[in-house]
Amino acid sequence: VSIRAATVADHQRVLAVADEWWGGRAIAGLAQRLFFDHFADTSLIAEDEHQLIGFLIGFLSQTHSDEAYIHMVAVHPDRRDSGLARDLYAHFFDLARRNQRATVTCITSPVNQGSIAFHVAMGFTSELHPDHDGPGNDRIVFSRDLDPIDAMTTSPVDG
Ligand SMILES: CC(C)(COP(=O)(O)OP(=O)(O)OC[C@H]1O[C@@H](n2cnc3c(N)ncnc32)[C@H](O)[C@@H]1OP(=O)(O)O)[C@@H](O)C(=O)NCCC(=O)NCCS
């Protein structure tokens, strides 16, 4: 399994799997091309022999200079529960720290119990924000401070 920065060529591949990987929810519309055009080097692609098995779309907050944000993460349904999303997050945490970010944030829908459990397991605190994305669109807002240990989880030789 390899994890690398995304390129614009990955956009169509992500679109092709997103709805299925979210259990049939219409989610591909959230993976706009702009992320692959303008946030490619902070987004991650996991592959096994060139087959897409996971992705993370993230960026360094332009408004909050100490913060990095994860917009989407998903793992192929057959490849879950083996620590791949944890690895993707570890890579992103490392990248965020190298860019002087102290906090990682993300949001999820209250119906996405799997995502909530995953983020709690990854050490995020959570808070329910009613109407966060407009009337009736409540969201769970996650936040996690980065610490020096995160820098050593993926690339010990780089310190
Ligand atoms: C959420 C998701 C990315 C997790 O991927 P994964 O590779 O299976 O997660 P990992 O194996 O790295 O799990 C890391 C930790 O989270 C926990 N976890 C992950 N999914 C969980 C679930 N559905 N229920 C309970 N715990 C879960 C694991 O037990 C593990 O904890 P541990 O290390 O303490 O044992 C995957 O289920 C997915 O792609 N879901 C659909 C897309 C989605 O909802 N994305 C999140 C919102 S953007």
C-alpha cells in the first residue's frame, strides 16, 4: 500500500467510487475538481498496485493560520478496519505539523455513526453544532490538537 499526494488525474477516480464507498449516499458532489486543482498537495491517495483503496481531501486553512482541515476521507469497503484511515490521518497530521499547524478540524453529519466513532478513536473532541450548514443541517465539529508524537508516526527518519 502506498500513500502519495493527489494529482488532478485522481479526481475522476475519486468521483467514480465516492457514492458507493459512502454506502450509496450521494456524496461525490462534495469532491469537486477544485480540491484536485488547488489542494492536491495536501490531499492523499492510497493505492495497492495502482488500485485506489483510500483517499483524503484536506488543506491548510487560509483563514486560521494554525489550523489544517480535513474535508473528506474514505477507505474502500473491503479494506476497512485495517488501519488505513488511521495511516492517512497520520500522514496528514505530519504534513500539517510541517506547515506549522497546531490543530486539525473536520465535520461530519450526525447520522454518520461510523465517522463519529472513527474520529473519537483518532483522538478528536466532538461538539454538536445545530444548523451548522444551514437550517436543519446539524453537524458534528471535530477538533484535535497535534503533538510532537504525530510527527514520528509516519516518517521516523525525518524526525
Ligand atoms: C470512516 C472510515 C474512513 C474508517 O476507515 P478505516 O480504514 O476502516 O479505519 P481504521 O481501520 O483506520 O480505524 C481507525 C480507528 O477507528 C475505529 N473505527 C473506524 N471505523 C469505525 C466504525 N465504523 N465504528 C467504530 N469504530 C471505527 C477503528 O476501530 C480504529 O480504532 P483503534 O485503532 O482504536 O482500534 C471508513 O469507514 C469509511 O470510508 N467510511 C465511509 C466514508 C466516511 O464516512 N468517511 C468519514 C466522513 S468524511
